Amino acid sequence: MFDLRTRKNGRPLLVGHRGAMAVAPENTMASFEAALAGGADLIELDVQLSSDKEIMIVHDFDLAYKTGKSGRPDQFSAAELRAMDMGSHFGPAFAGAQMPFLHEVLAWAKGRIGLMIEFKHEPPLYSDDTLEERTIAMVRDYGMQDEVVFISFDQFALQRAKAIAPEIAASYVYIARVLDPMAQLSGLKVDALSPATNFMTADEVKRIQAAGLACSPGGLWWDYPLLLEWGVDSVSANDPGSINWDEIMNR
């Protein structure tokens, strides 16, 4: 099982948010390559199903902004999704970038970098609940149970995943101020909690870790020196290559 509490030279693990989405189109191979080159320990990415049940790497529930084609990923076949241009919205240098299949990312990442795979389900009409089962089967086919962490805002998705694959690490993501972080578990057998940084407190970090869980926050606000002081187990960046650990740790 991937242990998010593993530290690198005294620092928390560094997660590339959708790869390195500040320097390349999110959730594309170019973004993943940039995250690896930038020193990320894991890459966070999103999975959804196509209409023909292929596992695709894509964040948005509506493809219009990124591709100009309105609709959910599960309304298009894998071939149709692959034909969409996922890069031009970011810049002409990335024109023609394709939406990756999960299997190609697993093959590329194996033995090189960890993957933090987020199960995406569209509210209020939730998508195919076989996403978790299909993803787990593929991770097992590649023998990457110890190189992957599952995350989701959806407790049902994580409950399904841990019931099928208790050997694969999982973290519940939540965005709220909470009285008791442990109450977020609601019976979930997860290995970590991922509170949003803009709501998280030092006490919350301590309480999560005291329960034997990793604290692997998400969010858009990153005060790295403060989060290191709080002792979080991982941090995220839109450009992992911009993180200067010597400068951060010596402040």
C-alpha cells in the first residue's frame, strides 16, 4: 500500500495537481511529463468513463471550455474523446493534445512516479458506479497497487473502492470547516483525509494524524512554510518545478 506518510529528506510528499497544469494543459501527457521533470512524487489526475466504458483522464463534467464540444465525457465514445483537442485552449504549442486513457498513464508511470487517482462522479445524476471496479481491475493488471492512491469527494465511491481493494490506499476529500475531522469518515475505511487548505487548521492536522491517518490536503491556497510547520504529509502544486524546498524549509 502506498504510504502518504512517507517523507522525502524531511519534507512532505509533493503532488502535481492534474500534472503540472500551470505549465501544460491539465490531465495530458505533457502535463504529467512536466510534473515528473519538476520533481513531483505523485501526480493527481481525474478519471471518468466514456460512453463505451473506457477509463479516460479528464476533470470537467462539461467539455465545452476545453474542447468546444458541449457534453459530459460519458456522452462520447473513447474514439470521439481522443479526437478532441485538449491543448489549444492552453496555447498553440499544445494543439492536438489528446485525452489520455488510464491504461497509457499507468504504463507510463509504473516504477517512475506515484498516481493519485480521483474518481469523478457528476452530481446530482451520478455516473456509472462501475468506475471504481474498472479502475481497480486495471491497476491490478499493471501490478500498481502500491503505487496508487484513490481519492474522491464521493464517499460512496471510496466505500466501493475499499470494499473491492482494501490493499490500495484511499483518501476522502472534503471542503468545509468541520468540528471533528474524524466525523468525516462516517464508517469509511480510508487511510488518509484530504481537507481543503483554505479551511484546514493546525489542530485538524494533528487530530487526523493522531487517528493514524495521513493528512494529505487539497485546495487552491498553499502557504508551504506554514503547512510544513503544521506537519502535513503532502502538499500540492500546479507547477511542481517551481517549488524550492531549500528556501521553504530554511525560512
